[in-house]
Amino acid sequence: MSLLARAHLFAGIALVLTLLLGALCLDSFHQVEHSQKTVDAVVTIWNEVAQLRAAGLEFTLSGGERARTQIGTKLSRLKILIAHPLTDADSKTMDVNERKLRLSLKQELVVTEEVFAHFPTVGQKQARSERDQRTFFLFNQSILGMTTAMFSLYKLADEANSEADRTVKWAVMSFVGLLSATYAIFVYWLRRQVLLPVSQMHSAALAISAGDHSAINRLLLDRSDELGDLSKALSKAVLDLEESNRDLESFSYSVSHDLRAPLRAIDGFLAILQSSYADKLDAEGQRLFGIVSSNAQRMGMLIDDILALSRAGRLDLERQIVDMGKLVHEVWASLCEQDTDGQVQFEFEPLPHISGDPRALRQVWQNLLANARKFSHDRTTPIVRVSAIDEGSAVRYSVTDNGVGFNQEYAGKLFTLFQRLHGMNEFEGTGVGLAIVKRFVRKHGGEVTARGALNEGATFSFTLPKSG
């Protein structure tokens, strides 16, 4: 199943559960509202019963038309309140115990009304008989029965209200718990199924781009989702690239080797002709012989550089801790022995050690320092400076010269094979050296950059990770 389908399924399940718990919460809130209305209604009836009892007591003690009128009003009010449900719920949702208590209230109210009908009139209040006393007693008894029923009804409503509160708390806690659990599960799934695999693929892709094609084994080839498809496509592209590189390197190596023999023959025969027939050639002939010999030598240099580039592609890195300061001094001393025509001022800063292949790094320094000497050679005081900066996870090494420089607009072309920004008649070279530098640095997991300006010198930098 794809990651998108899994995400949709997960979101659908979470939505359904959220809606169900949301409906439960709403129902719980309705229950609380219903129970609260029931309590309010019971309290209202209870207050009316209490006022009825007070009016009856007043009439029993002192009589009077006001008390009698009050009793009649309260009875009418109670009849209306008890005749309707305590809440706006229909009769089907009414509790059984509530029905019984309401029926008891109605019965007590009927008795109270019948007793009230036998109350003496105001004109008879001074001549109260034993029958009147009996009537007052029955009236108080019916009031007491209504009070008892109201107490039971209030207790029932209060219990229902408490139960509704508990239901609401449970529903809210369940809703919050579900949201928390859903969020936790989603984060865990996202981390386990997406973030960690993507991080693994990113690490493998970086290793592959640095030349470690064995990192293909760290791709997610066994997955059946989008990441698996991407891993398979990347693996196929890398394998195709490896095959193309092998074919190209084999072709370059073979062509270079096949060219060396006839080239040596050409150069050898030219030397024989020039030494044997030099006295028979005029100045123009000597000049043409020189041009042919010079071009043969340049072609030999080009073949050597192509072979070096091919070896750079095939070289398996053997990492170890390299003393970069010692290595730079050795390379610089070797260059000075080869070129004794001019003195170049060499400025050197302490360089940190690094993990890398000494053979490859020697070739990197060889090309960068040779270029710095070559392009600053015609300055009055040629200067080449080597420095390093610790960037945390990597070290940036730089070679700076005060030579002819280059147009920064074309900096990207410098590391391309056979690309030159200066003509052959200005500076010798084949345009392969910086391509070799880039290949070796990339195989170490680093990057190469160039910065310069015309007639203001140039700085070539490369980074190497501290951990190989």
C-alpha cells in the first residue's frame, strides 16, 4: 500500500472516531441540560408547595380572605406545573421513577384540592368546629405527602444530573485521549514510515553522489510504496551510470594507450629527422619541425592527463589520517625542483589533519599548486598562499594566488573536462587537471569552488568531511 493510501486510511479512521466521540459528547451535554432543567423544575414546584404550606398555616391560625385566595392561587399554579413534564422532553423519554413520582404528586394535589374545598369561609372562622380541625389536619397531611414526593423527585433529578456530569467528563476525557493518541500514533507512524526512511535515503544518496556506489544497498529496495519506487529508480540509474562510466573509462584508457605508441614513433622520427637533416633545412623548416614536435609533446601531455583522469575514476579510496601540512610541503618542494626559472613566494598556514586517501589528495594539491604557480608566474612578486578553515563537520582548504585570475562569470566551467579560460599560447595545459581535482574531492564527499577576478588573482577551495 502506498504512503498516500495509508495516510488517507489513517485520516479516515481518525475522522470517524472523532465524529463518534463528538456525537457522544453532544449527547452527554444534552443529558446534562435535560437533568439540569429537571432539577430546576423540581425546585420550582418545591417552592410552590412550600408557599402553599405557609398560606395554609396562615389561614389555619388567623383565617382571612388573603390567605384563602393565596391557597387557591398556589393550587392552580401547582396543577399547571405538575400537569406538564418537568422538562421539554416528550413523555417517551420520561424516566419510570419520574412517572411514579409525578403520579403521586397529582394524587396528593387532588386530595389537597378536595380538602381545600371544605375549608370554612371567612365568616365562619370564629366558630371552628372539630370538623374544621380535621380538615386542616388533612390539608397538612396532603402537603406533607407532596413534600415527600418532591424530595424523592429532587433526589432522583440530582442523581440524574450527577450521572450526566460524569458522562460528560468521561466523553470529554475520551475525546481528548483519542486526539492525543491519534496525534501520538500519527507522529510515530510519520517518524517510522516516512522521516527515518527519507533520512536513510538521503544519507545513501549523499554517499552515492560522493562516489560510494555500494551505498545502493542502504536504499529502501524492499518497500512497495513511493519510497521503494524511488529507491529502485535511483538504484537503476546508479547501475546504468556505473556501466556507462566503466565503458567510458575503458574507452579512454584503451584509446590513450593505443595513441601513445604512434605518438612516440612520431616524436622519435621527428628527432631523427631534425638531428640528421638539420643542416639541410632552412630557418622555416626548423620552425615547422619545432611546431610539430611541440604539438606532439602537448598531445602526449593530454594523453597522460586522460589516463590520470581515468585512474581517478577507478581508484578505490584507502582512507587514513593524512598530515595535510606535510603533504603540501612535499608537493611544493617537488614543483620547485621541476620549475627553477623563477622564485614564487610561498605563504603557508598550519593545516589540520584529515581523513582521506593520500594518493588522491596528493594529486589534488599537485594540480592546485601547479596552477597557482603557473598563472602567477609572470607577476613581479608571485605569491601563493595555502590556508584552512574549520567549518565544524568539514575543513575547507584554500589555495590563493595573485596571478591573472579569471572572470567569475565563467567559474563553473573551470572544473569541466577540457574547458580552458586561457589560450594555449598564453599558458600551457590540457584542461584536465581541475576535472581530476573535482573528481577526487567528490569521491571524498566534499565540494570544490573557485573565486577570482581578472588580473586580481584567484582562490580555489575544497572541503573535506572530518569523518570519512
